[in-house]
Amino acid sequence: MKSQQFIDLENKLGAHNYHPLDVVVEKAEGVWVYDVDGKKYMDCLSAYSAVNQGHRHPKIFNAMVEQAQKVTLTSRAFRNDQLPRLYEKLNKMTGYDKFLPMNTGAEAVETAIKTARKWAYLNKNLPENSAEIIVATDNFHGRTTTIVSFSTDPDAYENYGPFTPGFIIAKYGDIADFKAKINNNTAAIMIEPIQGEAGIVAPPKGFLQDVAKLCKDNNILFICDEIQSGLGRSGKLFAHYYEDVRPDVVIVGKALGGGFYPVSGILADSAILDVFQPGTHGSTFGGNPLAAAIAVASLEVIEEENLAQKSFEQGNYFVEKLKALNIPYFKEVRGAGLWIGLELNTKARPFTEALKEEGVLAKETHVHTIRFAPPLVITKEEIDWAIEKINKVFTTIKPVE
Ligand SMILES: *Cc1c(COP(=O)(O)O)cnc(C)c1O
């Protein structure tokens, strides 16, 4: 048992800002990961949707190795030959004029916030320091001090103040509340089209359309955080496609790096992204040639392997099979594509720990919900395998109160 030594070391020497399942992963391929003791598990989290393409996808792997043999980092002080390829790919795939590259999701969210504020000062003549952005209850947009300033989760914000002003919270899914929070200083509304960390919570049908219209009518920007929901996870390329809306700004990250590398950024049209002038925003690593080469390959895999459509079909299959189990502890099965929230009427942790023992790695989010979000390359046979394990766990493990 090598695992325990790694666990002890980590507990002793690392900050305890996570409560991981005690599985020490050493290798991975596709939907499968292997621990240091050689045990095999199915990854049903996909690193919070950063590995939609499956672990170590060969095409992305090759793009990374090839690029690493040429040049990896130039900084934006110079140009490189890979970033324009990424711009072109994203433009073709999404229809947005332009892209502004960053690295992590939180940086891209910060970039969207800066974009919205600057756009509002330049276009709406707001008084200095007055811009407001309306966000939703139970949002998750990352961990920076500004972003946790508008979290409604005490774990995320407590003891991290003073907080960044300029954010107004409205009830997710309640269009009347969003409307009531708009005033002359409003620059943008920023939401997740489906809330991932909140437990795969979709708003009422029509909400995204209503938000889009509200933004248009009031000349404010509609910012959609698709970092987790996007790039095929929800069963469409972007979750906002379900309601046929076109946000002014789309934030992407996670699967844009194919699980190999942090790549993020924001998509928008020129009229918006052109608010930036040289020197007004930047990132040392953002848009580096290694990141760009990896991102292009990651996007090509999503397209070539039809991963959004696969997610849609396999997700429906997974949900049907879960519902058919008829487990009394299941309160609700929610899902969009292979992004499934299983809400229990009891605590989730004992079940995620038992699932791990059976070889299924799924993580609880908050106390009562288990998220099943395997890589989008999963097959029906592999889903059947997981369902069998899930059934076994939920028919043998007793809940704890
Ligand atoms: C993960 C996530 C982020 C933050 O991304 P990081 O890369 O962890 O900074 C932001 N928004 C959403 C919706 C996310 O799921």
C-alpha cells in the first residue's frame, strides 16, 4: 500500500484547502485513472470538466510535444505563430470576432469584469468608480479576492475581506429580481448558464432569453461564464445554445486546455474587446505558443469527435439508467449532457467514498449532491459498468445522518 505514504506526506506538508478522496493517481488514459497501487478507477469528475476530451488524448498530446520542441513561451512582448491559429479556430467555431487569452478560469472572469467596466465607462459615461455588475446567488466564478467578493457561499468568502465593491446579487433564475437590480450604473449581468458548483442547477426555461433581452433593452453586457458548462460538457458546444441566445461576452477555460495545460480567455466582438489598448491588460503566460497549440488541438478534438453531441446522447442514457435504479436515497437526478447532478436526501460523502472503493471517482458538491461528469469520450458499455457499481453502492451502504 503505497497510497497511505503519499496521503500522509500531503496531509503533513500541504495546505488543507481541499478534502480529496483518498485515491493517489499515478496514470490515466481516456476515462480511466490508475492509483499508485495499480488499482483502476473510472473518472466521473473530469477535473471539473477540464478533461472533456479524455485523459491524455493522443492528438492533444502530440500537439503539445511537437510545440514543446519548437518554442513554448515568448510573452506577448513578441508575437508567435500559434496564437493566430487559436484566434482563427475560435472565430470559426463560435462566430465571435475576437478572443483575449488568459490562463486560469478566474483570470478570464477577472478579464470579463474589467472588460464590462471599461466598456461601460467608455460607452455609457458612468461616473468614475460607479460601475455595477449583477451576478447570481449560488454563483461560482473562481477564487480571487474580487471574485469571492460576490460569492454567496460563506466557505468561499469568509475572512477574506475587505471585498471589492460594485457587485449586486440577484436570485438565480428570477428575472424579476435581475430587472429590479438594474440602474443607471449597471454595466453587465454575469451568470453561469447552468450552475455547476451549485450542483448542476439549470434556470427555468426562458431565463437566458429573458436575461439577453433585459441586457439589450438596458444597453448592458450579457456575460456568460461557460468555463465549466462549455466546450461540449452540457450536450451542446455551449450551454447557452439551449436557449438560442448570443451573450456579449463568453468566458471559456478548463477543457480549452484539454487537461494538459491551463488555457482560458474571453470571446467577444470587436466593438467590445476593442476597449483594450496596449498596456491596459495582460498576462505573462496568456496566449503563449504552447498553450495556443494545445488549445487548437483540444478544440479540434471536440469538433472531430463530435463530443458535444456525444455528451448529449450519453448523458441522456446515463440519466435514464440512474433514474431506473429506483434508489430511495435519490431525491433528484438533474442533467445536461454528461453533466449530471444526483441530489440525495442524505449526506453524499459516505457514498462518494464507497463509490471510490468500487472504482468510481465522483465528487460531492456541497453536502447532498454527487456530480457525475465523466470525460465525453465515455462509451455506453462504460456507463453500464458505472451504473452497476452505483447500484451496488446504493443498495449496500447505509446513509449517515
Ligand atoms: C472552475 C470555474 C471557474 C474558475 O476556474 P479556475 O481555472 O479554477 O480559476 C470559474 N467559473 C466556473 C463556472 C468554473 O466552473
